[in-house]
Amino acid sequence: MRRREFLVASAATLALPAVARGDKSSVLKFIPFPVDQAVLDPVWTASGVNHSIMVFDTLYGQTGPERGYAATPQMLAGHTVEADGKIWKLTLRDGLMFHDGTKVLARDCVASVKRWGVRDVLGQTLMQRTDELSAPDDRTIVFRLKKPFVLLPIALGQFTGAPGTLCAIMPERLASTDPYEQVTEMIGSGPFRFKKDEWVPGSLRVYERFKDYKPREDGSPDGTSGPKVVHFDRVEWHVIPDPATAAAALRAGEMDWWAYPSPDFLPQLRQDSKVGIQGYTGGFCPYLRPNHMVPPFDNRAVRQALMGAVDQAEFMTAAFGPDRSLWQVPVGFFAPSSPFVSEVGMAALNGPRDYAKVRKDVEAAGYRGETVVFLASTQPFFKEWSSVAAEMMRRAGMNVDYQVMDLAASLQRRASKKPPSEGGWSAYVGALTGVVSSSPATNSALRGNGEEAPLWGWPSSPKIEALREEWLDASDLATQKKLAAEIQEQAFIDVPYYPLGINFTPTAFRSDLTGVLTASGGPLFWNVRRQA
């Protein structure tokens, strides 16, 4: 019996997880990605599935794809733009409160923006173009820019699910923390409070409706835009690592919502009338990230030579099987839905893979047998992608030290700039949402600003950075498309990372739930309610 058939057949016989019993009308039981990260700081991580957007609110919201991922005021009553786009005055709504009972003030927002702006790709750009960021009074935030930056609302409102991208507003005392040190006290002004006293690492997280949260009174719920009205008093995240157990719990009604169902169980879930299936917007784009600061990947020629070994279909099939509705290849440095998709340089990823040639090319490029310390995560999908990547490197003649660890350990290790022999690393597999990958402005893995790069790996590419600046200043789509093609061309030369395709894993929930919202960054927990 094949693995997929065995898993599906076994699901019905497995014991359901032991879960807390509560009033079904007021408690939503959710199965997140089967890894409970120890990192909760929104500047450091997306922290599982949308912890950050539950606890923290943002100055702007982000609509769904039907409205073009537009930025709309969220914590703000509105804004004005003066001095030919060089002065932005943002005004906070009345009645905003933090979970510790203090009022949200403009100086809290200024401190939060400055901390976020050190780590996020668009945040870095915004702060580089800012002469002064101030709070002249309790409700007013003022950006004085060096030159116009029309993406300011998008930067402050983006919700992508990628680590560090959410400009989460927190009290000034917490936002004053060094961006490279973690905040551990989760005090935001979002619609949910994190119940740290009920947190069981690796098993359970609990979020409680914040009774003093004041939703917007205008607009309609759309992504993180519009009113965030909460209909459940309590949301429980139950970590269930075994997908067969998770599937059985959802079908039996023990659980309400499964964030990312295993592809093995999607056929049976689709046939269950008590389960609904809904897609995420934009998909997820995995990538193989080499460490540009240490051998062998500090050598551009080695990075280029390894590109010939990348078989995107092999990566996608390993994680999602042969169902092509769940994935797409070939994919370059911009997601397929992006207006900036180009065929420039794609010959490097197309056609059959010739490993004998790759081995010769890698050796000729200067590879001298250095140990490649590969950090492999235990997360589903990432585990399969990592296995394929390590084997790919071995086929290319590389000496691979394959080190498997949980996500928290992997995140800590990736931050190290030490040589692999001293606790550093050589490569890992990560993922960007399709929305992040759709634009030179947001694609954090494409940044070539060396040690300031927002994602670990620290590639240095002055040409990509210069083209990106031109792209940001471009006033028409035709010019942006031309520059994006040039960026992709240079990316195939400098190889900041290896694109591995795109996947479209849906979410699954009990059919008695209505108003389920999903966004590019994952599930959202407002607007959803249970039918009587």
C-alpha cells in the first residue's frame, strides 16, 4: 500500500486528540501549522499562523486581491499629503486601547514604525527615504520624506505572513527594544489578547477576545481591511503534528478549522459535506537560500553552477504530490500572478537537469569540497523541500552536513553570521507568500543590501539594489516591467536565492462556520461565526 493510501485509510482508526471542552458557540478550535514557535515578536517572525495580526493592529489594513491588495486606514481616521508628497500626516482614530489598559498614542506608533523599519524590506526603504518621523501630539504621526514615496500606506499596512513584514503597533516601552532582541511581552491593541498563562509550548495557544477593541465603523471586512468584528470569545490553537489525527479531528467536529491540510487528506475532506475548503490568495513560493557570507556560496560562480541542478517539479511533487492544481512550475523571481513575470533568464530553470554537467561546473567554479551545513526544518512541506535540496546538492558533488531541527532552533541558527564550523550555516529552505514575491518592492529575498538584508543569507548585489531604486521611482507600469525584467536577469547572475516553484495549499473548516476570511498571510479570526 502506498504512503498516501495508508495515511488516508488510517485516519478513521486513530484516536482523536484530547482537547479542552468548551461552549461551541463561544470557542473556536483551530489547528495551526504543526509547529509551535517559541518566537512571538512580530518583527522576528510570523509566529506560526497569524499570531501577530490577532494581537497587534496596524495603521493601515490590506484588502484582498479583488481590490488589488489596496491599503486602507485601519487604526487611522485618515491622512493628508502635503509638500508635493513629501509630508504625510496620519491621524489616529479615537478610542484605541492597548491590552494593558493604556491608550494608544502617536509616540507608540512612531517607536513601533522605527523598530519595524530596521528589519522589513519595505520598512527599510521607507526609513531610508524619511528625514524625520515624529509625533507632534497624541493623535498625529508625521513623516517628512526626502522624496515622495507613494507606497507608504502599503508598507505600513502589508500583511503577507512573512517574518517581520507586519508593522505591528505596540507600546513605546516595548517598541524601544533593539530590533535584534526579541520582545516577549505580547501587548498590542488588536482584537485578541494572547493568554500567555495558558500557553503550553508545543501543544496549545489561547487567544481571548479583547473587549475594549474598537472596530472600524466604516467599510466591509476584506483581508485585514475594514471592521474586525470578533464573534468568538476564545480561539484555541491545538498543535496536532500528525495529519491523520488532524483530519479525523476536523471531520468528527472535535476541531473547527485546519490551517493547512496535508495534501494526502484533501480528497477525503472535499468529499465530506461537513467540511468546507477555501483557497488562500497568492500561494506560497518556497526558496533555497544560500549564505553569501561563507564558502562555498560566497563564490558567485558556485551559486550560478548549482542553478543547473534545481528541478522545481521535484520540489513541488515531494511536498504536494502529482496534483498540479496544488502547484505550478516553472517560476522565476516573481510569482506567476505578478504583472512583472518575465521569461528573461528562465532558460536556467527549464529543460532536463544534467547532474554530470553540474558537478563539472561546480568544480570548475571553484568548489573545493567545503562542508555545506544545511539547516533542515521539521515543519511539513519544509521538511520535504529540505530533503530534496540536500540531495540535489549531493548530486552536484557537494559535501552536505544535513542538520534537522525544529523551527525555533532553525530561526535562531539562521541569525548567526559565524562560519558553519562555529555554529553558523550554509543553506536553508524558506518560503515567501505569492504577494511578497510579486513585486521588487516587497520581495525580501531579492534584496542585495548585504548585512542589512531583511532575510538571513545577506546577499550583496549593488546592481539589483540600483535597479530596485529605479523601479521604486518609476511612474508607469511599462517602465516598471522593463526594470523588473532587468532585476530578474541580474538575479540569475548574482543568485540571491533559488526559486523552487509555487504552491496553492487551501484551508479546511467545518461547514457550520460562515464568514471565513483568508488572506495572503493565512487565516483571519474576525468576521467568522458559527451558524445556529
